[in-house]
Amino acid sequence: HGAENTQILRDLHIPYVVVDRPLVGVPSYSYATFDNFQLGALACQHLIDRGHRKLGFLEWTSPVESIQLRRFAVEQIARENRADLVVEYSAEIDRQAGYQAMERLMNKADGMTGLIFGQHMLAEGAYEYLRDRRLNIPEDISVVMLGTPDWALLHNPRFTCVKQPEQELGLAAADMLLEQIEKTAGGRTERKACFNCT
């Protein structure tokens, strides 16, 4: 829906920058994003490097390219390392949906020792499910989270998180927007920026 939602901006020649959600069917626009393939690959490789071969991935069901790239990366790294991977999706992204999705994943992924949380709100509910089942992180199951929500930093020990450079992304998007605003009418520029995750 991003292309439809931004059509009025194009019609009115209003400058805009898209952040982490590419527009389908729009030939040129300014866009700032993370390397979402790298994001998923780093998370999966972290678990593989620590000896985990039975993995679970909890993610939001979304046709958005950035979300799909994460999934492709996790699947590719697991396949290359001959690890068993079970993916559980949720169409909703809230705490209750995360709790329910984690329950489904636990019922499907027998012997899972490593887990990737792909979406923060789902992760909150999933963590609550694990806590209710008295499963300790990292003693009973190792967890890697995509991104760094504030609540994850309060856990003791802290969750392992793949960091998305959100501040750098925001600054780049603001610079792109200011550059567009400063251009004279008809002088729209299109720039892309992609930031590495760590």
C-alpha cells in the first residue's frame, strides 16, 4: 500500500523519503534502509557459531520486501549449515499474538535450542510464553533478537540483539529530505542509503 499512500505526495510534488519499506511499482524515490538480509544472516549465524542446529524463527507475516529479506537470509544460513529450522508466522503484531505464535512454534519445533525473534511486539509475547513455561534464557534456549527494543536491554542477562543503526538511518533520511526541499521545482533528486547491521 506504500505506493498508493504516497501517490498524493507525488501528485502534489511534495518531497518525501521512504524509510525501510520499499515502494512497489514506483520507479524513483529517495529511500533509506537497513541491510535486512544481513540482519537475518547475522542472527542465524550467531546461533550456528555457538553450536545450535535446531532453530526456530518467529516472524511477522508480511509481503514487505525488508521483512522477506530477513526470512530469506535466515533460511539460507540454516540451509548452508544443515541446521533444522522451523518458522512460525503471525499475521498480527502484538503481545498476545506473539504469545500464541510462540506456543505454536514450541509445539512444532521439537528439541529447539536456538530462537530468533524477528519482530519486537511479537517477541514481548513470546518471551512471556517462555517465562510462563519456566524456560530460562540462555540456559534452556538461546535467543537472538532482530533490533534492540528498550525492554530487551532490561533482561538479565541481556538479550543478544542484532543492532539496526536507527539513528544513522534517521539522520540520512532527514538529510535526503532537506536536500529535496532545497532543490528548485522540478529538480527532485532520488538517493538511496543502506546501512549495515551489527
